[in-house]
Amino acid sequence: MMKPDDLEQVRAIARWLAERIRTDPVFREQVHEDPQLLLAEGLPEIVMADFLSSTDLLDVSGYLGCSTISSL
């Protein structure tokens, strides 16, 4: 289980990445082609599926996973 401070840091990273995906079409396409890029940007794998779902990228090729955190 994540500590509250860790969870807040994950949320901050997720917000930053979601904004970047929303405003940068090149980055959005890169993530669509290779969602593992999000890991390199600091997003923990445990939240990947929820993040991709919340940014309408859940159908990206090359990533199959599940998440236990759905409160991003």
C-alpha cells in the first residue's frame, strides 16, 4: 500500500503527464506508440492502466496491464 505522500506524488506526476498528453500532440502520439514511455517519465506501473483509461489511451498497442489504484 502506498503512503499518502507517495500517492500525492503519483497524482502530481499523473496530472503533469495528462496535461502534457492533452496539450502536446507529438507526446500523445509517442505515448500511443509506446506507453512504456510513461514509466520513463516517472509514472509507476501500478497506475498505468488507470492513467491510460483516464486519458483515453487505454487501447494503446503494446501495453496490457491492470491497476489496483483507481483514484487518480
